[in-house]
Amino acid sequence: MKNYNLYLSGPLTGIKDPETVKKFYEAIGYLCNQLGLPTYVPHLNTDPIQNPDITPREVFEMDKTQVLNSDVVIAYLGSPSFGVGMELAYAEMHNIPIILLYERGKNISRFPRGIPTVIAEIQFNDYEEALEQLEHFLKQLKLNRNLPPFTGHSLSKSG
């Protein structure tokens, strides 16, 4: 069974309630690691508050390298972010599959949703639901051993 290396992309700068959002990212990383999918969670290495001494160029090089070495990028689109947009562009340029996560009812730009390498969109009402849906999708991904093509439909429970 193939083990995928994952990269978690999500806004860190200018977000509401950064501690809660970072805990969500850590929960995603923990879930993925529990499933045997090693996951790079950027803020654990280059958090702008915890690591202000790391230069913007160093962050760029580290995160770009991690994206390019990943088999799948999971991107949280809950808040606009230049960094997330750039990470998605790098992933698409290198044919790396992308899983998008965002809150149900949020107005998300069609541009990232239209990236050809997007294999899933997971819409959720709360972080717990996001983790449940992501776990289900990642288990299927591991079972199938191959990345499924995205059909253009969101993975979301009604409600």
C-alpha cells in the first residue's frame, strides 16, 4: 500500500482566532499521521509569531520544498491567503493532487476550486465534521492506492 506524504496549506497571517485555527491544522496533521500519512504542518516549523527570526526567504524556500516533495496538498480555504494561493499554484504546476477544505456556505473563489489537480472539495459545518470527512476520504485514498480523479462534486453532508 502506498504511503503518501502530505502538505497542509492554510492561512496563518491576519486570521481570526489564530490559536483555534492552528489547533485545527494540528488536528489534521495528527489525523493524517495516525493514518500513516506523514504530514508537514508549516506553523509547527515556521510560525510567524513563534519563529519571527526566520526570514521570509527561508519560509518561502522551506514551504516550497515541502510542497514539491508532497504527494498530496490539503488546503484550508477558510480565509483569503496569498501563501495558500501560491502553494496551490506550485502544487498544480507540478501535478500534485489537492484536497480543498472550507466551511459550508462560504463564498470561495472559483479559481482555486477550478485547479485541474483538485481531487476533492470537503465542505463542513465545523472542524469536527471536517476531520470526519477528511478521514473518510484519506482512508479511501489509501485503500484504492491510486488518486481518484475529482468529479467536480463536493464531499459534504447535507444540512
